[in-house]
Amino acid sequence: MAELKSGTLVYYKQKAAVVTALTDKIEILFFKTTKRVRDKDIVVLHPGPISDVDSLDLEIPNTDSLETLEETLELIEDEAVTLEDLADYLYGDYTPQTAWSTWMLVVDGLYFEGNVNEITARPLDVIQEEKAKREAKQAQKAAWNALIERIKNGKILEEDRTHLVEVEQLACGERENSRIMKTIGLSENKEEAHRLLLRLNYWQESYNPWPRRHQIELSNPDIDIPPALECERQDLQHLQTWAIDDVGNQDPDDAISLHNGRLYVHIADVSSLVTPDSELDIEARSRGTNLYLPDQIIHMLPKGITEQLGLGLQDTSPALTISFIIDEEGEINDVSICFSTIKVTRTTYADADNELDTTFADIKAITDRYHQRRVKNNAANLELPEVNVKVIDGEIKIEPFTHTGSRQLVGECMMAAGEAIAKFAEDNNIPLPFAYQPEPEEIQQPEKPSEHYAYRRQFKPSRHATTAAPHFGLGLPRYARVTSPLRRYLDLVVHQQIRAFLTGQELLDNDALLNRIGIAEEASLAARKTERYSNQHWKLLYLKANKDWQGEAIVVAIDERNITVITPTLALEPRLRRKDPVTLDESLQIQVTSVDIPDLRANFRIVN
């Protein structure tokens, strides 16, 4: 305490302070405030007198202009000196300013280390190594600051793209934070990251992030296709067999025939190539289903399998054939299943519609009976707008999806095949991934669009189980999806079980089926969500390209302030602010006012 007096320069909490009085404690002036401290809380640098630290240059000295630094390092290489001595060596004098500047060099730790009474020089090789590290760090900081400035200005360099990977990963849900987003003051969420990437032209506006957000693999499987399993096949080439699909369909996996009142549903024999727990099977299981995006299709199986097994793609096709009788009450009887060889004629729904009363008249009469039976069982028939969204050569095309007569005919045949296979499995104790759907709380028969919209909201999702249960939406007491083994994994599992039964092989047990159901359902759910959000993404891009779009909207829900409408030509369901009174099912004319791609939202206004 004796060395202290008023006006002494001290070091307190990494800052300069001046002693102002000595009582039972030491009073110092620190940031214009008087504080009472103990002697062990401070480091005495110079006796002064100094009235205020504002008179000092408090920055760390620039050693580039300090000519005596190298000489001093050599001079005290093997000895310890006091702060006073070191200040004299460096600056030729010991003043409050030189004491402070010298102490800052000690605190900085590059050239010197120690305390005010014993300061030593660091070895030259250590100094050089540390200096190189500091320079590299400063260069890195300067580069980072320059990057942030370019991002703020919206003008990045090509080399900046590697730094923006973290923002891309955030936008795709692959990480939860981003140093860049935080630094520039943006919320660290997918939408803001997407918005930033668009502003920087890192992503084109058309870039669709939804597959990555749902961890969907955007490449087709590249796995060798094994030889087909041999089995006894019935020659059914004498049947007139039709594969009816959309124009351009490249994976025809089902076809129909009628002979002597017996309906035949032929399905691509995929289990002849994809056996349980094979590499192909495990890959298909992990994908769950084909992924149908507006701009591409990602298959769960290699394309070569479709080329080999797609019905009608070769002169003759191997198939699993399910045949049965649909009686006058629409009930399924006399189910028979076999492996077959068929000759298929391919046609389109449009062409088949023109032949409903001729070529397909007898099949239509049978499927009408089957449909009426399902309707009596309260099968749901929701009539809400649907559209097909396609991107062809960069052009977005949106076309309403219409349930024509031939589509209903084919659909009824496929549902009948699913019921027939479920019935066959129950009768023969074959465990399958049966599809079921619980009833809603209230069964309705909606007629108006608003009623269909409200009824849909009551539906519970269709699921799979290893025991049969009613499928409410289809109006069937039992059901198994079987007609799409090229594009749905659980359909393929049904085929594998049926093959095992028909050929006397070991069936998959309940645990194996449950495992497959769990994996495939999770993957399929991700695919369905990806398809739904991707369709929305391209619809919004279509609206952005047609910024003056106007169209019909039907009111399907009304609350206190807003209305929900459905647009028949786009199958969008936006909410609008309600001003004038409207009624359910009223037709309005609306116009798009803004489109937000990252938020996946479009805003509209009523124009009539």
C-alpha cells in the first residue's frame, strides 16, 4: 500500500484506472466512476501522477513502428526485467504512457510474458509461429467480414458458394442453425434460408427443396437385375387383354381381360425378379414407392425391371393373374390365382372412353355392379378438384384430372383384385400387409363442394396391418393393395407372399411383415408429402409466371373473418379475408396478388 498514492496508474479488470484516494481500501477512478477496491485487485503500472486515463493512448502499440523491439528481445533473452526496465528499453523512458504501452505488450502475450516485476521475452521461434497464426486468423476474419458484406449487398462471388452450403443445409432441413444467417440478423429457419439463397441467386427460383427436406433420394436404383425365377405358367395369350393407362405412361403394371363372365386382372410378375431380402428388395423397401414429381419420376426399382416386366412392353409378358366372378350383388366369388403368360394390347383412357359401350361394355356392366355394392357399403366418393402438374422442357402445365368412365372401370377392376387377393389370403391363411381404413365419426353422403371438403377433413389415414380389417373409404370388408408392384413396395410384398404360397416356399412371418410395413410406410409417407409440397411449389411458380392470373373459386368454408375457397383449375385451397357476405358453395372470381415461394403461399383477392 505504501507505493500507492493519489494519481498512480493501475491496471484493473483489463482496463486502465487512476488511484484517487487511500482509505481502508483503495479508491480508483474507473470509467468516470469511483470504485473501492483491494490492493490484490489491481496491478500498479506507474506512480504518476496522472489525473485521468483519457490522456493516454490506450490501444495496443503497433510494433511495426517500434524500432527497438527486436533489439530489446535480444537484450533480455535470458533474463527477467521489471516493467520499468522494459519500458525504458523499448521507449527510452518510463512514463505513464510508456508504462501502459509496455504493459499492453506483455498482456498481449506475443513478445513478452510475466508480471510487472518479472517480464521475460518469449523465444523467437515461438513468436514467429504465434505471429503466423495471428496473421492467418486476421486474414480469415477479414475474409469472413468481406463475405458477410457481399451477402448483405446481394452480390456474391463464385468462391462464396462453398460458404453458403450451411445456409443450403438449413434451407433443406439438414441442420438447425447457420452462422451466416445469425451474423446478418436473419431468423435461422428453412424459409428465411430459402429466401436468402434466392436473393443471392445461389438457387434458381425453380429449385425444389422438398425432396431434400424429406430425405428423398433423387436418383434411380443402380442394381444388377438377376435372372427371373422359373415357374409353371398358364398360357393366357388367347385372352383379349388390355392395359389402359395415361398417355405416355412408361410403367404399365396391370391389365384386364374378360372371358366367359370371368374377370381377369393381370399384374406384372415383379416377385420373379425381386425376392425377399435381396439387394433389390431392401432398396425398394427403403424407398417405399415411386416418387412422382412434376419434373421427374424416381423409381423404387431399376428401370430395367419395368422394361422387362411392364405389361405390353414386350411381345409377351409374364404376369401374376387373379381371376374371379363378380355376381349380381357385386360380391366376389371363385377366386383363382396363377402365374401366366399374356399378350397385351396397350391403349389410353381417352381411347377407352370411346369404346365403353362397345369393346368394354361387358366389363363395364360387371364393374358397375361392383361399384354399386361398394356404394351401398358407404364407400366414400369425394368430388373435389384434382389436377396433374407437369414440367415439360421447362414449361409448367396444369391440367384438371377428370374421373372418366374408363378410369372408373379400371379402378373398380383393381379394387376388385385387391379384395379378391385379400379373400384368397384369408381363406388360405396367408399373412399379408392388408390395407384398412377406420370409419369417420359420422358417415355422410356429401353432395355440395363444401360438404365434400368438410367430409374429407374427417377421414382417418389408410394404414396396413397383418390381419384383414374393413377399408371404409373403399367400402370393402377386406383389402390388400396388389396391382402396382413396380411402384409400391407393399404391393410387391403381397406378390412375394403369394409366390411363396403357390410354389410351396416358406412365407414371411408376422414379425417380418410388420418390419416391412413400418419401413415402407415411413418412406411412402415422406414420398407423398414430397409430392404434395412439390406440386404446390410448381403451382406457385406457375402463378408467379402468370402474375395476372384470375379464375373461379368455390367457397367451401366460412369463419368469422376468413373464407376458404377451392380453385377448380389449380386445385389450390387458399384462405381469403372476407369483406362482403358470401355463402357456402358460392362461385367467386379471384385474382392472385402475391406469391411467396419459400413460404409456399399465394395470396388472392376477390374481384367480383
